[in-house]
Amino acid sequence: MTNNGQLNFNGTQNNIWETVPYAAAFVKKSRVATSAKINASMVNSTAKPDDDLRNEILNALKMNPWIPNALVNVIVSNGRVVLEGELSCSCQVEATLKTLDAISGIIAVTDSIKIKSKTNAEIQRAYIEKAIASSFPGLHNYIKVKVEETVVTLTGTVASWNQKEQIGRMTWNTEGIWLVKNEIQINTNQIF
């Protein structure tokens, strides 16, 4: 219905995101001036309690491999979702928002996620930890890797001198590492 250049929509939608295309299509067909104010007051027919909606969102985010666990905080109030936290790239933010598209009951989304790129040290630490985990599957939980600029410090416990040396050599193969402090202890009584 139009009234003094104002367009009002009333009705029921399963998902609030469906409102926008219908409003835009109606404006095109009815030749309402583009400066007209559009009020889309749609009632969300699949309204859910905030706790249920928050849990559904968190479960969906956990299932998405692009989104690191526990880095996105979800706040839900009357179907309005606020996303907070830090992710390492915009593709993760896009994946987070795309995940919400499939969830009914969301009225609005406020994206307050900050993008904080990983430092080179974090990337190197992750690379070294993955190399240790792939070479020594049962041992990687016992080795700690600390990277400060170009220096890596390895700590933990292994069962043999050979394991200690292999882990040290793998660390040296990481790009950008100038010094490896191999402080891994050897405990021959411990079996990994």
C-alpha cells in the first residue's frame, strides 16, 4: 500500500532475508519513486526463543570448517543477532554470515567481527606443530612450540634422542627460522 510516497509492507515471512527482494520487486512493478521510503515490517513466522536460536547458530558455526571454533561470540536478543570476535581474514567473516543465511528465526544481523591477520610467528608455529603431528602422531601433544620473530624454542618430553633430533631438524626446515632452541627433554621410561 502506498501513502504519500511511503510504501508499507505487512505480512509473514519464514526468513527476514526474504523481505528485501519482494520489496524491491514491488517497487519496480508499481513504479514507486526510488526516493520513496520503504517500511518492511514483516513478522517472522519462525520465531524462536533467543537461547534456542543462539545454540542453533553456534552449532552451525562449529560445523563450518572455515570458521575457527570459539573465535566468534554470538549474542541474540529478540531474534536480532550480534556477532563479535576476531577472525584472521574476510573470507572467514563471509563464511560466518553465509552460515546464518540458512537459519530461520533471525530478524537482523550486526557484524562486529574484527579482522586480525595472523602474524608470521603464528603461521610458523602452526606449520611446525602440524609437521610434528604428522611425523609423530602420539607425540605431538607432549611438545610445545614457541616462536618469537625468527627464533623457535621447543620444549616437552620425548622417549629418545632420535625423536628429539628429528623434531629439531623439522623445525629448521621452516621458512624464516634462524635459530632453534631445542630444549626437549628425553625420558626413556616414558612410552609415546
